[in-house]
Amino acid sequence: MNLKTRKILDRAFAGSGVFSILLMTAALVVILVPMLIRGWGAIYFTATVEHRHLMLERFDRGNPERVADELNSTRETRAPLYRMITEFEKQLETSDSESRKRYTTPLRELKKAIHDLLGPAPGAIRPMLMRDQYGQMRWGRALVKLRNVLYREEWDYSDPTRGGIKALKPRAAEFTGTPVEPLCAYLENNLTDMMLPRRTLYWQFLTDNSYDSHFFGGIWPEILGTFYLAVGAMLFAIPLGLIAAIYLTEYARETRLIGMLRTCISTLAGVPSIVFGLFGLAFFINTLKVSSSKSVLAGSLTLALMILPTLIRASEEAIRAVPHTYKEAALSLGAGRWHTVMSVILPAALPGILTGIVISMGRAAGETAPIIFTAAVSVGKPLALWQVFSQPTPALSWNIYNLATEHEAVDEIRHVQYGMVLVLVSLVLILNLAAIILRARVSKRLKG
Amino acid sequence: MQTSVEIAGGKVQSPSLLLSNRARLRQRIAAVLGNGFLLAVTSFSMLAVLFIFIFIARDALPFFQHNGLREFFTSTHWYPSAGEPEFGALAMFFGSAIVTFGAILVAVPLGIAAAVCLSDVIPFALRQFVKPIIEMLAAIPSVAYGFFALVVFAPLLQQQGGHLLAVAVWIIGLPSAVLVIIVLSDVAGDRLSDRFQSWARWGIIIILGSGALFGLMVIGKSLSALRIASGTNAFNVSIILGIMALPTIVSVSEDALQSVGRELREGSYALGATRAETIVKIVLPAARSGILAAVILGVMRAIGETMVVWMASGNASQIPQPWYNMLDPVRTLTATIAGDMGEADQVTGSSRYHVLFAMAFCLLVFSFVCNLVSERFIRRSRQKAGG
């Protein structure tokens, strides 16, 4: 090969490295950006009057008179809708059975669609389920529901080689020549006046309880549960990890036993997280019976086991990074070994150890698999401190999974899911950022 | 130990600092006790590993005793809740394997390229900005990756999957085709006498170039026309798991590359090798065992991952038709454990409960063996670097 080709190959080689790093950065951006943007949408969004109604009724927030005024004005703009429907219903009662048969189902579907959008009709009996008691809280969802009122989805399965093909049929066409015919146009033109959308900062999303399986309210129980689990795990793991790290760096000689210990630590680091979950179930709950069934305590213990190796390694590294001169100076002043460790080495290694603690805490907060069988439930109240020994808790990580896959109306509560992801991801990233900054300062200090 | 005792004990002249025999004994006992206590706490992780093995095996054994090994490892019939339950887990083993294989296919080339770039190509100042990116990728919780795979990536694949694949093929295929053509034309040109050289070179470039372009266009077209029935499939999961395994692979193999001494690199440069040649022919072979360890750790990360595969693999316990079809949904061991335990938990002690422990035991043994192997590789690479 001549030199030119070799140079080109060399460039291409460097280019492929840069390309893969760029790709990694792009992956990070692509994954983070939708979560951050849509997660922020759970807190800052265009809320309708229904949201303010709910806030007033359930949380005692907002100005009662103003909300009452708004409700009155929306009731007035909504009134013609319901008038059209009642008029048509009356007309149907007196008409022949043929047209009654023809209109009953479409009318019922129309009323259902309107109920989904605006909430219960005035004067109707208050429904049992909370989700049926209010109209759409969020303007974005309201527009989706508006489309459901205006159009009926029809699926065409006539071609078996492909999946069903969706077609939208305008509802107004079903009611030509009836009093309901102008309803759709009226709704479309006046929806803003019926819902009074306004940009709202609902920061209480973070501190409110959830209502009616996360249809309403915030994610406080999940945040608190994650906090308990992570802090609990750290409480168990920090002493064990620190002592192990001190022993391995300062006391242990490289015997076969210590070699085995190190192998065990790295084995522990490699155990799949779901296996930790099963072990927590089989050992902490079924054998030790730390609690009668799932509990925060069992979950914390399981998580503690999982983060132990990370913690040991990080602390070991931090202790090894302390310059030898520190130790030698302390020993030459007559300090014993334990004394040296406690008063010289640990303080010097502390920022590095903190880095490890912070990173493992992020990991404990984000893990899902170990707590599925040991601590997590999908719906629950925020726990008091003394309940952690016996009660299971909802947690951010578990509920992200649960709401995104097992909830009865996954699409209705996308914003809650994104909100949880935002909170969890920013929690973990902030912890990691803190660790990165801490480490940068440490390395500067140890150098200088 | 030695130093402190000597200084505190005998060699100091001032009599007030001398310790009595009893005090010295007390000190020694305290030291031994303290040492023992520290060792006991440290061996806690050994105990934990032991207990994990014991307790998983204890609940896995009844299944093997009751149902034997054959059905579990060779059948694809997974009907745990049927009247006559069948526990054929072959499809799950296959699912775990194909997903891991896909993840490695994504993560290993990218990861090694990135590690090489970090250790040998980009300047130190820039590295300080790249490292946090890798750390953030490693820090994002797996459930967030799973959520992304399910809610963002799966619909995208379902609607635009074909076009995405086509674009990816172009991005990878075009530069590599250009490179291959340049090298081929060069090599072929060298064989001929000077008179025909440039002619031959241009001939090869034009023929191969148009051939490659045509091939890429055909592949791109057929991929664009591809319709993906479901976005939650092995391909989706492989990509996401690949991204998740990247940080591990990058950091471990970067360590391995760094531990190859400067002397080797400088020797190679001195002989006139370019940077690429130095890395490919000298540094990578020298760092081989460390890189193998990185790959194994990446495999472990991918095969043990639960949330992403549970959310986005489709959870269909079947072997795709044909078996290499990554666009079919699959089901993995981890996802089966996570998904079925909810129902099996009610009937603790049934085969349905124990079969999940059997799967966990297989995972455990696999990760244990992988860990031992990777540790051996890492140790070997350290020895090489040290010696």
C-alpha cells in the first residue's frame, strides 16, 4: 500500500472512533430530550377549567369565587350542547321505532364522547369513579377527545394480509336533519370558551397524592417511596462497604482468602438484578421473615446487597488515591494504624468516598428489578417513617413500568409517566453530576 | 503495624512514653480483635454470594427433581398455567441469547472504537467532556431506558422502521465501501506495471463503486419497503441494550488500552507505522485480554438486564421464524422471571414458582462463570502491563 492510502485509512480509523463517540452523545440526547421535555409537560401545561375545578374541590387550592365564575361561564357556553341533545331525545321518544333504532346507538356514543371531553352533563347524577366526575384537565388531551366527538373511528379488516386500516367518519353526517346536526360545529368553534385553557404551573405534581389510580394528582407517594428505599439501602450498605474497603486497602495482606473475597465481591457485582429480587424474596421475606410480605425494609436490604460491590470498589479507589505521604506522616508521629485510618486517611478520602456513595445511591434509586418482589406496589399512600418496617411502597422506578404497561388507560396518563421518568432521571443525573464535580475538585486538591 | 508498634513501644527514650507489658498485651489483643471484626464485616459479601447461591438453588432444585432437565432445556412449550403444565424454556434461553448477541453486535464495535478514540486519539482536555457523557449513559436507570424503548422507540420503529434501517445501512455502508474500494484499487494497482496502474485503478474504482452504490440502493430500497409488524421486538431491545452495555465496554477496554505501555506504541511509531496501524497491529493485540474481559462484562450486563426486555421485547415465548429474524418479538429469561412471579407467588411451592428459580439459577451460574473468566482476563492483562 502506498503512503496516501495508509494515511486515508488512518484518518478513517480516527474518524470511526470520533463517530462512535458522537453516536453515543447523540443517543444520550435522543433518550434524554423527549423525557425532559414531555416530563416538564407534566408540571407546566395548558390546564382547562376542569383542572382548576378539581384543584379547588380536592386540594382546596385556587380562588373559589373566580373558579365559580369560570364554571358558570363555561356552563353557559356548554348549555346549548345539552339542549340540542335533550331536544333530540324528546323528538326520538315521539318518533317511530325505525328512527329510534337508527339513532339510539350513535346518540349514546356521542353522549359518551362528550362526557369524556366535558365531564358529566349538568344535572346528571354524580358518577362513582373520580375519573368520570371531571372533564379533561389538559388542553392537549381535550383536543384528542374533541376529535373523538367529531369523528368516529372505523377499522377496516377486509384485507387480511395487512392489519386493520383506520378511517375517520365525521359524526355530524350520522345526524343529518336532526337537532343534533349543528352540535359538532358548535363544539368545535366554542371549545375554548367551554374549557378556558390557560398555561398553568402545577408544581404540586411533585408533592400531591395520586387519586383514582394516577388519573389525578401527583406522584408524592412514589417520590417518598424511592427516597425511603434508596436511603434505607445506603444505611445498610455504607457501614459494610466502608469497613470492607478500609480492611481491603489498609489491613489485608494478599492471601488466598483475600483473593477469594475479591472474587466474591466481583461476583456479587455481576449477579443479574432480577436474581437479587428473587433472593430478597426467598431469603429476607420467606426465610428471615423481616416482614410478613413485601416491605420497604426487605427492599432496602436487597438493594443494599446489590450496591455493596459498587460502594466497596469506589471507596477502595478513594482510599488508594490518598497519597502515601499522608499515611507515613501520621505513622511517624506515633499514631496507631486505626488512628491513622480514622483521623488521616478517611478525611482525606472522604470526598472520593462521597462520590461513590452518591453514585450508588443513584443506582439504588433507579433499580427496579430487585424491588419488584420485595418492596413495590403500584398504588399506595405515602408511608410514615414507622411504616417502612412492615409496609410496601410505590416507587418511581416500579410505577414507571407499571403505568406504562399495566395501567388500564396507558394513553390517558402519559404525562404522569413522563413526569415520573423526569423526576427519576433528573434525580439520578443530579446525583451523578454532583459526583463528577466532587471528583474534579478532589483530583485538583490531591494534585496540588 | 510494625512501624507503629515500634515507635509507640520500645525505641522511644522518654520513660513516660513506655508502655507496660500489660498495656502492650491489651493493645495487641485489641488489634487482633479489631482485625477479626474488620475481616468478619468484609467477608459479608462472601456470605452474601454464598447465600444467594444456596437460596436460589434451594428453590430451583424441587423443579429439577420434579420435572427433570430435559423438557426445561429442549422444549419450547411454555404453558405454566395449563391443566397439565409444560415448562419448556428453550424459547426464553434463545430470546436471551439473541437479544444479548444483538446488543454485543451494537456495543462492541462502537465501544472499542470509542475506547481507542478516548485513549489514543482525542486530546486530554476533550476527554474530560466525553467521560461524563459515558457516565451519564451508565447512570440512567434501566426502567427509563425501557420506557424510552417502549414509548418512543417502538412506535418509531413501527412507523418508520424501514426508513431508519435504510438510513443506517447508508451511513455505515457508504464510508466502508469507499474505504474498501480505495484499498482494493491501491493493492491491485501495485501488482501491475506502471503503465497500466492508473488505468487499472480508475477501472476498479468505477466498477466497484457503481457496484457498491447499486447494492446499497437495492438494500436501502428493500429495507425502506420493510413493514415492521410490532415495534416491540428483539431488534429494538438489542439497540437499547447495546447502548446500555456501551459504558461498561468503553471504560473497561479503555483501561486495558491505557495499560499497554508507551514503549510499545513508540516502538511502532519509530518503525514508521501510522497511528491506525499501531493500534490495530500492536496495541489491540497487547490489550486483547482486557478487551475480552470488557466484552464479557458487556454480555453480562445485557443478559442480566430485566426492565428493558420486559417492557420492549414483546414477551412472546417463541423462537422467531427464521431464527435470525430480529424483527420478531421474543421473550427472555429475566423478563419471564419478572413477569410470571406475580402470578406464581400466590402458590409458593408449586412447579410454577420453582421454575422461575431454575431460570434464575441458570442466569446466576452463567454470570458467575463469565465473571470468573473476565477476572482471569483482567488479571492477565494487568500482569502483562506490569511485567
